[in-house]
Amino acid sequence: MKKPSSSRPAAVERRANRRRRAEDERPDFRDLVENSVQGILVHRNFKPLYANEAFAKLFGYGSSKDILAMPIIRPLIPAEMWARAEQEYSDLMHGRKKSVFARLRGIRKDGREIWIAATERCIDWHGTPAAHVSAFDISEQMAVEQAMLENEQHLRAILEVLPYPIYITRHKDGQLLFVNRKTCLLFQKSANQLLHSKSIDFFVDPQEREDLKKLLETLHDIRDVEVKMKTAQGREFTAEVAVIGMEYGGQKALLVALNDISQRKQFEAELFHEASTDALTGISNRRYFMAQAAQELRRSRRFARDLSVMMIDIDHFKVINDQHGHAVGDAVLQGTVKSALESLRQSDSLGRLGGEEFAVILPETGRVAAAEVAERLRQHIAERPMIAERLAVPCTVSVGVAELAPQDGTIDDVLHRADQALYRAKKAGRNRVETAD
């Protein structure tokens, strides 16, 4: 029979020594749990089996022994939360949930309530299942959140009673976070519908919203900027907006106040039309025409571009008025304007200076080209009698043309030279075009 090797006991001893060294080098998990900053509790059916010192301190007890001395941990849980705690424990023990995370209230030894964040899971505790709870105090965080909530509720109450449409939108994607009643009325949607929308849906041109965001990064707040917006039914309107950046619900947001100024813009347009338009013919009146002409002269000087003007006078207009009456005379003025506009470019401006006298601004047009336009206009009017009061009234015009010259200081200087050319046309027999030297 073979004898056992004498080296075997030594090998066994070496392996045992290695195991002991490995065990000595392992982390002491019990020490980690005991000194954890989180409160840790193990219980079965709410009877404490283990608690670390941090858990005892969390609930205001002197040591973990005070927790373990409790027959049941019910004193740590508010009465109205007991049923929830039992249900969650049952779910864990029966495998319906792997873990439970909750923010809940706890009761300290002195009776003061605290807020804790707790994670609970099922573990094996010496061969039988038990609940393992990790908890830490979040009372300060909850106090801050409550203060923020109260502030938001106060803000919402203020915004709700303001007489302007106001909404709050998330900065990054435009998601609506709050709308007041006036916003619902303006966009013709319920609050619930709007809160499932994004503010970009309000803009006729989505780029305008992006431009507002970029502008806000520079100015920090925006006031009295006009944008085109639309309602749920597609009605477009002009809105005057004010925007400020803010925090809302812990998110970067924009507060937007709106004012539908469509009626105001229409009223302003009507006032401008009345102030700038000749009531009889619908073209620019003398005051507005002269302002346009002065602007064109400045642009011509700045960019070294040609500019010409025409002075137009209806031939023998006094005779037309005397023979047929002022109603026919008015119709002749209107017909002359219509024929003149048909002969001019869109960039040309026609104005009535008074009576039967008109003027035209021709931007980026030299003297030769302007004379050609004038001749075309003269022929077009001469070939078409004016129909007024069932009468066909022959009508011709005399035209004077002048080009902007270096010596012209103002638009009046150019018009004066065109008027001199007009005088020569009338003196030479009318129904003709003359060009200033």
C-alpha cells in the first residue's frame, strides 16, 4: 500500500493560509454599514432586526439599541401612511416589486416630522427574507421645493388675473408649462390643449421664435417686439411681445406676455393712408410724395445711382371743368392717374401735387430712359379718351423731365428744372415731352 506524501500537510496549510489572508484583505462590509452616512434598517413584519447608528440619529434616538428595543417600528411612521407601508412590504415579500423608492414623512423621537428619501428591498437575513431600508433626511430639500411651489402658485395666481395673455414655455423646446385664461381666449384653445402644445405652433414664421431666443441671450429681456402669430383656427394677427428668462418648476423657462395689436396696426395704417394719400385719386399726396422724393435723392447720392423726375400737367383741364362740370373733371383726374400707373414701373412713385399737376420719381433712371418712359406715358393717355358721365372726353398731358444733377442740393431743385421743361412743353403746343438741359 502506497504511503501518503509527506508534503501534503504542508500544501494544505499553505492553501489555508492563503484563504485566511484573502479573507483578511476583504472589505469589512459590516463596518461599512455601521459607519454609513445613510440610515440602514432591517426588519421583518416591521420588527427591527438591525439598525445602524445613522438610522437611530436620523430619528432622534440615542443609539441603535433604542431602535432594536422597539417591538415594532410603527412609532416612526405617521398613522396615515401605515397602510401604504404595509402594502409595499407585502409587495416586496411576495416578489411583486424588486424594490421601492419613496419620499415620505417620518416621526422623530421628539414628535417632530421629517422628510426622508427611502429605498426598500427584500434581502436574505440569516436564511429568511427581510426588508432592508436605506434612508436619509431630505427635510431641507423638501422645504426648498415647498417654498418654490408656493412661489409658483403665487406667481400663477398673479398671472391668471392680469388682463393680458401670458404663458410660460420651456426654454429648450418651447413646451408650454403655464397659460392664463387670456391666452386660452386669444388662441381659442383650452388650457389642457395648450399645455400639450409648443409655443412654436403660435408663430406664423417659426424663425421669429428662434430670433427672439437669440435676442434674449443678448438683452436678457425683450419688450415691445412685433411678431406675426396665429390662432388655432388659423387667424393671423400682429402681436407685441415681451419676454423674460426665468426658472419655473426647476427648469429654464421663458415668460411671454402678448398684446394683440392687429386693430391698432389697422387703425395706424388707416391714419397713415389718410395722411399720405390723395383722397380723390388714391395716389400719394404732395406731402408724402415730397418725403418719398427726398428719401430717394439721399439713396441716389449714397449709392451713386441715377435719379430722374417727371412733372405732368393735364392739358386744358380748366376747359374740361368749365364745359362738363367738376364731376367729369374729377373722373378725368382719376382716369389720368390710372393710365399713368399702367405706363410706370412698380418702383416708380406717382404723386398729385395739386389740381391737375402730378409728379413722378424714377429711381435708377437716367435722362434718356426717363424721357422714353414719359413719351410712353403721354401716348398711352392720348390714345384713350376718359369715360365720365357717359361722355368720352379726349385728354392729353404735357410732361417735363429732369435728371438729378451735381448742382441740385434738394429735391425741389430737380423738380424745379422739370417744371421749367414742362412749361416749355406747354408753350410749344402741349401734348408733348420736354427734357431739362
